[in-house]
Amino acid sequence: MLKVIGFLLLLHSTISLIRYRKHLIYKDMADQYHIPLDILLEIIIGFALNLFFGVIMDKRFVNIHEFPHKKTYDQAFQRLNFRQPCGRGGVLQSVVRDKIGNFDIKN
């Protein structure tokens, strides 16, 4: 519920800032543009409510350092024959194998 209030505060402060800017343009005072204190407080409170209740209170944090496999980076990306897994060589490999035979060093 407080996330919705925070979102509504940010939405209201956006509309208020647009109206204030139009008022300054109408009065030919656009060069004296500054954000009024009440709109600035509304932005800060809305942002704080969204940050606290939207991110911190959800507690759906995922550990980005856990991997589904227990291999190290070098073990996961190690290839014995240094061939690229995709590319022109992979496409033409079946044609060359039929004409020349198996050209892999390992086999």
C-alpha cells in the first residue's frame, strides 16, 4: 500500500512541476526557474517510500554470486581444441568431413 502512495506522490509531483513550469512560461519568468520546496519534498518522500517499501521490504534478493553448477570460470569455458562453437567452420564442417574425412586433431 505504501508503494502505491509513493508512486502517487511521484506522479503528483511530476504534474505539479509541469504546471509550475507552464506558469513560469506564462508569466515570462522562465529564466528564474527553480524547483519549489513543497514539490522537492514530495519528490524526496515519494522516492524514499518507493525505495524502502518497494526494494528493501520485498526481500526478494537473489545472490548473483551463486551459479547452478560448481565449475570455476576456467572449467566452464575451457575447450580442448580451441574451435569456436559457432561460425563458418561449424556450418561447413559436415561438407568438409564428407569430402576430406574427419579433420579434427583429437579424433
